[in-house]
Amino acid sequence: MIKILILQGGFNEEHNVSLNTSQEIVKALKKLKIKFKTLTVNPITFEDDILEYSNDYVCFNALHGTFGEDGKIQKILKKNKFKVTHSNQSSSSNCFNKIKSKEIISKLNILTPKYDIIKIKDIDEKYLRNIKIKFGNFILKPASSGSSNGLVIIKSNNDLLSFYIKLKNFKNSFKKNEIFLIEEYISGKELTVSIIKNQLYYKPLEVTEIVSLNKTYDYQAKYTKGFSKHFIPARIPKKKYKQCLDLSLKIHKIFKCNTLSRVDFILSKKENKIYFLEINSQPGMTKMSLLPEQAKFKKISFEYIVKELINNSK
């Protein structure tokens, strides 16, 4: 008899998203008549907390963000011989760290926007002016964070001036040694593809085109109804559509993700080329999330996804 321990919370920037994912997992497990318990994860005490459970529980990782999907919790669970859903320590770490993932992709000649790396304490007006000259329009984002936390887009000198004014407060909201990714901004269509294991094979589902009604596809646009529009299938040429599907499957395999993943791209308006942005080894499973939406479009039930995650737990 399978017993599930849902790991939720995490006390990070995506704590509430995790709780929402967990709610949907609970509903699915009840429908599947699978016994479960929930544990609200505190990263500080987790290593002791998990020892209160026998390792015949399968840990359903409903966490998002730091500690939950960066390889840290996976390492602790493996050490204590717990089976866990989603990807392993190495795969999770490589996907979650945007710098690592871009380095891996760049070596394999897959297009990704040009980038620079800097500690937040070293970001100043001179550095930002030089980056504006080097990249033109650009994006700042923490190297290891989710849900567009800390994302800033600079598309004009006015944007730059506005960011200068907020820079001190912005820097204070992060640890001084936080690593930031500075990335060339590419104008175009934001696209995403979910990959799911279907019995023995991995299969890309659909290409979704994301149109944010905010200036950026930020936390509010991702998790608040009415702040973004999703077009399935994406409004792009058939050739580009197939290229997106094929590329997402290739990237999923490169990162050795287990059961599922979601890969984000941008289709450049200027060059008509597909650029890799990032890969998510633990996509959201909330009512607003992209993977369940694509699965539903393909007539794949949420319960099926949950069952596959459990069956493929390692």
C-alpha cells in the first residue's frame, strides 16, 4: 500500500505557490484513494523533521523555489533512503541555477541570450551603463530563484534612470553576495513547452504562447487570474511549433529530468529564431499553472500526472 508524504511550503519566495500546488495534489490523491500526510517544510529543521517518518513513505515534492527544487532537499532525502518525486539532486540543481543551465546549453550550440554574471553588491550605475552599451536592452534576475522574483527589465534610458533611483532598496532586499544574471533582452513571443513521461517515453505536450498584461510576466501575471493570457496552440508558424517541441524534448533529456519538466523559450521578433530561456524541473501544479493547462488540452488528467510522478519516484 503506497503511503505519500506531501512536502509543502518551504518558507521562501514561493511558499504560497507551493501551498496551492499541495492543495491540488491533495485533491488528486483523494480521488485516487491514496493515503497521505502533509509536512510543511522548514529548511532549518527539515533534516530532523523528516526522521519522524519511516522511509516507506514516498515524498511528493510539492515545493517550489530555493531548498525545494535546487537539489538540497533531494540530497537529504536520498541520504535517508526516501523515494521522492520529480528530478534528482544533480538535475534539480542544474535546472534551478540559471547560470549553470545556460552554460550547459551554450556548450551544446543551442541559442540562448548573451549574459553576464555579477554579485548584487557590485551592481552600480557605472556597471549598468556599460551593460546598456554592451547588450542594449537587458534583464536582471537572481541566478537561483523562481516565479520571476527580482526580475527587472531595462528597455530604455528612462527604465535605467528609474532603476537607479530604486537600486539601493533593491540591493537591500537580497543578500549582498546574491549572484545575479544579466541577460540580453530579446523582444518576441514568450513560449513554453511541458514534457511528461507517458509510460516508457517522454513526450512534449503543446507550445503555449504567454501574453502578460503586466509589463513583465511577473509573479502577479503568473498567479493572479486575468493578468496574463495563454494561447494553446501558440500563434506561431507550424515549422517553429515543431522546432519548439523537438528542442524542448532534447533539453529535457540533456538535463535528465525525471517524469516531467517545462522549458521556456522566446521566439525572436527580429531574427525569427528560438532562444532557450530556462528549464523548470518542478513546474507549478496550481489551477493557474501552465503544465496542467497543457495536459488538460491534450486530455491528460491531473490525476494521471500525479500517479506518474509517484510511480516514477526514485
